[in-house]
Amino acid sequence: MSHLSGRRIAAAVAALVTLAGPLALTGGADAAPMPAQAAAALPSGWTPRPATYPGTVVKANVAIPMSDGLSLQGDLVLPAKADGTAASGKFPVVVEITAYNKTVIAGGGGGLGGADLSYLVKRGYAFLIVDARGTGTSPGTWQVFGEREQKDAGEAVTWAAKQSWSDGTVGMVGPSYMGISQLFAAGNQPQGLKAIFPQVPGADVYRDIVASGGQLDVGFMPLWLGLVNLTGLMPTGTPDLTALSTILEHLAGSGSTSLQLALDGVLGGEKAYDGPWYRERSTLLQSVPKIQVPTFLIGGEYDLFQRGTPMIFQALQERGVPVKMILGPWNHLQGSSGADVVKAGYGTIAELQLRWFDHYVRGVADPALDSDIPDFTYYELGSGSWVKRNGYLDGQSATSYQLSGSALPTLQKGSLTTGPAQAGTAVVPPLPVSGLCTRSSSQWTAGVSSVLLGETPCDTDNRLNDLAGAVYETAPLSDDLRMLGPINVHLNASSATGDGMLSVHVSRVAPDGRVDRLTGGWQVISLAELDEARSTKIDGQIVQPWHPFTKASQRTLQPGEIAPVDVEVFPTGAVIRKGDRLRISVGAFDVPHLAPHLGVLTSAASVITLHTSPSNPSRIVLPTVSGTGATAGGGTTAAGIGGAVTDITGQLAGGAGLSLPGLGGLLPAGTDPTYDATTAAADALARTESADTTAAPATQPVSATRAVATQPWLLGGIGLFVLLLTTTWVRARKVT
């Protein structure tokens, strides 16, 4: 793609909500219908009830007093009669608390607003959308989910339950920030709150998003801080002295808060490490243990809170709280909009909210609710199926594959085996473009890059990125390998500086060579202290390691010292099909997601060595479903770069506006030293067992490996590889 279309630019602007401006709240028709996954297909035949009111009416800027004397600002939306006036009576109330300006979010917010609020209002609910303290139109200083803001959330619900237009019962909705606000409100157990419906909420903001693995998230956090500050400066309604005063207060308050957070993090201060500030803002620690109301969660397998949302589900279910969750193949914007939730087969997001609140808020009997909608439903990557379960981490087995043999970026792969591992090493170079051509790039910009660029080959094929790191993979699997949950990649590593950053991708390799990245994880070596007591285990093996990430826990290794590093790979639900391969690739960067702060600066300039041997075992531990693990033979499996680069450059030329020659054309048949006869035979076997019979090996097999260093094409190949990565990086910098 050589330029950005106007449609994509407009969509990106809407997604960021930076130029959305004040949007009018109206009582118009319901939002355009989403693709029908007919409710009649549900076992009970449940169907959503029709609207009982023709429209809605808005009372803007309602003052909501807090216990410290400050009043938040909210917009109240009530059912309207045919003449446009508010319907009389008392209604159950739905509350939403946002930091992105209530007027912007009520108008859709570029996908950040969730379901159309008028859907519930026309069916007899009142809707109250509130600006959090120090944001939007509310006065005060933004707390960034601090203790006072958490208290505000509970007090706003209690206030709503006591108003003349309220019947005393309250539910809560909203994605992202609004979903987290629901959890904090529910943790305060306010009067009248009966149920919540959080979309893509976080559990532990430090580990989920601020500093995954110990480096700072520079892909999303600047966008997020800018979003909160800019929407806080948007005038709503007719400008007056009060509005001007609020804007000036936000400039001094929220702007200062954001600047302090950013500077403290970048300089390696308190906010760069886990500690009291983040613990105060952890829903998993502060509110989830106290939530008692029924909770319906929506999560995304490529979401910013990919890690945290399932943990919230697990914690609530273990305590016996009525909870359900749908986990789909969505990034943050997609999970926030909820537009594709209908594909799970239970109705649209608005219909699900109606059913949830009719039962738990209005008290309408719904005996088929649990039989229609299992507690946990997820989209299985690799099969495209929706899987229904009664639990999340429930009945899995731990399946381990050992890293075996040596690996060399671009030139040689090691293997993953269930048998004994061969001794070997792998060098991981610190290439500052690694991660750019992966799905991670889209995920950690909250989906904004996908809005700008559309789907690119980088979203669906990780091959180009994997050339920059150490790769280990199985032979074609003899059985399907299903997994659900977090993954641990236990590596033994050393570096010349005693530090480094390990960026791990877990992928499915199809018989045609396409590398489908399922999930990823990251870990700074100097912050790799492991707390086994807080780690999650299955069958006695760690599948989700827990690291303190405190300044006190930081330890730089001696140069060349080998130490174990457990990399927490964020959870996924996927299947590696029979004939496919399981792959992990290890790099030293994840651009544009992560960058080091001053306290771990050397982690960005370290050449890392991975070690695999009986004395230094490295392995991947998977939470497999129904004991369907597969075995794979040992031995190092090499694979050719010729076909991989040909395929990738061809896709880039066709889909991204680049015109680059494929390396495969530079390699005559029989001269690729990294594609051996064993791999060729395995690929041929995989093709016969796969439905895709058109795939071909990258090159013709050769009987022996030539001396790589003497090949005249090597320097040209490396040069082309660097050119590919650099060109991709430069293009990305231009469009962002």
C-alpha cells in the first residue's frame, strides 16, 4: 500500500477520538443491525424483546455530588414518548463511567463506546454516563484509577440508585477504561448495584500493559495518555466560564499527571517498577476479591488486556460469583466495539446486555440463561471454531517440549522435542526492528495501526520477523495439539552485558510455510526473579510465571553467566493441527510495543545467547486441553530461507506497495544450505496429510549442507534482509 486512503485516515481519527469533537446525543433509531446470528438458534429459542419506547431524551451535565464535596458531571438519558418528552416513571439504571469525555463516548467514540446506549433506554432503562474526576467535563485532578476515583465509582452508583427516576436497581456497562471502572465500583459494593458487563477490562495494569516483561509499553501508553488529555479539553455544549475553568484545571491537573507518569517511567523511577502505586490500581488485588454481583466479561485474544481479562474470570468463578466470558479473535478496538460478539452465537452485544440486565437487574426469570450461554466461550485460533466450556483453567494438562540443538538467525532452526534435547546454543541479536512486522504491532497500538494500514501480510505471517531471531519448531505433529491458557517459555540465557530482553512468539506453522503468530511474551533478564508461590501451575509445572518486577528484585548477571529466565507468554486458545508445526521464535526487541527505561537501558543493547543442554534445559510448557498433546521427534530441523523470503516479499509487493526481489529467485535449485533432505521429506509428508495439497517446499532438497560462510550469496541475502526490515520500519514511521 503506497498511500493511506481517506476512509482509513478517517477511521483512525475516529478510533483515536482526538478529532471526534462533541457529538450530539439524540433519540434516533437503533444502531444499524449487526449480522444476524438469530437468537432463535439458541437452545431455548430466546429472542430479544422489542423496544417499548420510540426514542430517548437527554438531560446534560447533571451534577453528581461526591462525599468530599466535588460534583462529577453526567448525562442522563431517559426513555422518550412519541412527542419527544421524557417518559414518566421509575426505571432500572445503567451507569457508565469514562475518562474519554461522556459526550464523545455516547456518540460512539470511534468504537470505544461499546454498544449503542439507546438500545437499552428504548427498552425501559435509564442510562447515566459520567465523566471520571479530572476528565471530560468533571472538575478535579485525574487520579488514573486511584483510591479516590475508585470511591467515586461506587458513590456514583449509589447516587443513581436513589434518584426519583430510578427504581433503585443499577447495572453497569462499558469497555476498556469503562470496564475497569465497573470492577472498581463493584468492589465497593454500592447500594443498588445488581450486575456488571465489562468489555476488555484489565486486571493488573503493570503486567498487563504498562511494562510487559519489564520494558515500557511505548506503543499504547502515549496514545492513551494523549486520548485522556485531549478529550478533557473538548468543549461540550455552549462554552461558559465554568467550562473554561474546567479545561484550565485539566491542563494543570491531568496534563501534569500524564507528564509526571511519563517522565518517571522513562527515567527509571518508581513508576517504571511494580510497587504500591500499581497495587492500588490493580482490580485483581483491590476489587475483584470483593465483587459479588453477576459479571459478564468480553475479552480479546489480540487485546491489550489479553492477559488480564481471563484472570478476572478465573478469580470470580473460583469464588462462586455468577460470571460468563466470551473470548474472541479481537484487538482492543474490536473488543471495545463488540460488533463481532454476535459471531459467538448468542446474539449481538446489545442483546446480551439486555438479557443479562433483564434477568439480574430487573429480576425477570430466565431459566434458560445458563443452558443457552456456557460460562466460558472462546474462539479457537487455528480451527475457526467457537468452543464452549464451563471454565477457563479447568482440566488442562501440562505438555512440555524441550528446545534442542543450535539455532542461527535466518540460517538454521533448532527443534522442539518431547524426547531428550541435544546440546546447543543460539545467538539472539538486538535488532531494533524486530517485532515491527508481526501481529504484535497491531495489538499494542490497540488496533489503530490496522485501522490505518488495513490487514497487512505482517498480521497473518510471522516469517519475516522470525528471520531476525532464534527459531525452534517441532516436526509436523502426528495429532492435533489444543491449548487454552497462559504459556511458560523457560529459557537459559546469558549475555555480555548481563542483561537483555527476550521477546518470544508462539506460532503455528502451516504445511505451506505460513507462520501464524498465536501469542507472545516478553522478559527483561535482570528482572527475571521468579516467585513460584504466586506462579500458576498445572501438573506441578509452571504455565504462568510471576515476577516481582521491583527495583529490589533486579539483578544484573555477570557477563557470560547463564541463568534461567521464565518468560510469561500471554494466554491463547488455539489448536496446532495434525501436520502443522509448533514454533517459538526468540528476538531481543518488540517494536513498536516495548522500549527500555533508564533502569534497564542495557537490555536493549545486549547480544543474548540461549543454551540448551541436559544441564541447562530450556522448554515451553503448554496448558493443553483434553490431553491431546502430540509427540515430535528429536534432532535439529533446518529450513530454507529462500521460499520464506520469496513469499513474504511477494506479499509485501502486492499488499504493501513495496517492489523488492525475492531471495528465492537468487537461489538456484539445490543450493540453499539450510533446506535439507530431512525437512523436505517432512514437508512432503505434511502436504499429503493436509487439506492444502498445493503447497510446495521452498527449494528442492539437497543431500548435504554446504559451508555457509563461503557462499557468495550470503552477503547479498543479509543485505536484502536488512533492506526489507529497514524499509518496512521507515514506512511505518511515516504513516504513524
